[in-house]
Amino acid sequence: MMFKKNPIFWWASGIFILGLILFAITQNQIYILAFIVAAYLLRPTLASLGIAKKYVDERQHNLNYRSSNIAFIVMMIACVFFAGYLMAENNHTFEMFLMVIVIGITAKALFNVLLSKQFREVAPKIIIGVGLLVSLFSGMGAIHHGIFSINFLMNVLPGLIIAGLGILSKYFPRVIAVVLFFIMIALVIFILRRDIDWGSVGTALIVGFPLLAASIGLWWEPKNTSEEVAE
């Protein structure tokens, strides 16, 4: 056996068996699919979050890291391929694959910086990234008006303002944290005000959660700074 069986293995096995039982009762394939994913990703997820470290050795952690990166790349390529195929068929469900791509990239970028635990240092990067992302997708929706049109500029302006706040947050962290919190609330309300569906909810989460995390990170004063001031 490649790795020693430990409590994580038995928990994952229990999750998989529970999925089989629910599938047998309901005949709904989504249950077994969801529980297979949960069982398979349990160990690498716990390892990535620093939980149950004693059950994950260095070699296993390295393998999980490398295989997860490769799997992420393959999944992103597959999503682009299927989105392109549906677009060619004039099937607007391609937007779901685009949402998966954005969520995947956003989550990876967000956790890369959050797991560093340097919250105030990485918060500006999150804000700038979200701002540029908002500008990109807002601009794509209005590019048919022309890149020098008022309509296009008004669409990309909110994202550029957010990116600008990210730059200013390096110098005025707590002030920008408060401003950013209210901007996040306003953006989420604006996104959800038209209609509450999977697209709007997904967009609200993609925009709102990173901005909320960045706002908290800016407000959270590093311990070493407090210690240096005290000395």
C-alpha cells in the first residue's frame, strides 16, 4: 500500500458509502457524485488547510500539491473547451462554464494569499485583482459600443475605482477597509437587485467574498507591528 490507512481514510470511506446508500434510496446520481468528490478531496483539503498534519507526511503532501495543480489546469482547459463548444452551438448554458472558470481562478488566488496569513500585506492584491476582474467582465459586456464610448468607460470605471482603492489601501489600510466594506455591500445589492438566479448569486459571491476578506484583512493589524510600537 502506498500510504498507511489512518482516520482520514476511514472518514473518506464512510462518506463514499453514505453516497452509495443515498443513491440506492433516491436513484439520484447527484448524491453519489457529490459524495465521491467529498471523499476524494477530503485528505488534500485537510492537508492544504493545515488540519490533521500528523496524518499527512511530506511526500504525500508534495504529491497532493503537484497533482492538484495539474488537475486544476486540466479542469480549466476542459471548461474552456466545453464553453467554446456550447457557444458554437448558440447554447447560452456556456455561461455556467465561464462562471466555474472565474470561481476556480478566484478561489485559487484568494486562498493562495489567505493561507500566507499576511492579511494586511496581501489584502491590496486581492482588491486590485477583484477591481481588474470587475473591469474586465463589465467591459466585455459593453465592448460592442466601442472602447472609447461613454457606455464602455462607465462600465469599466467601478472596477478601476476598486483597483485604485487597492493601491491606496497600502497607505490608509483602516480607512480603505471601511470604505471597501460599504462598497462591497452596495455592489452585492446592485448585482442582486434585478433578479436572484444562479448567475447573479455566483457573481455576488465572486465579488463580495474577496472584498469582505480584504476589508477584514486591512482592519486586522499585524501582531508584530503592535509589538514593535510597544517596544
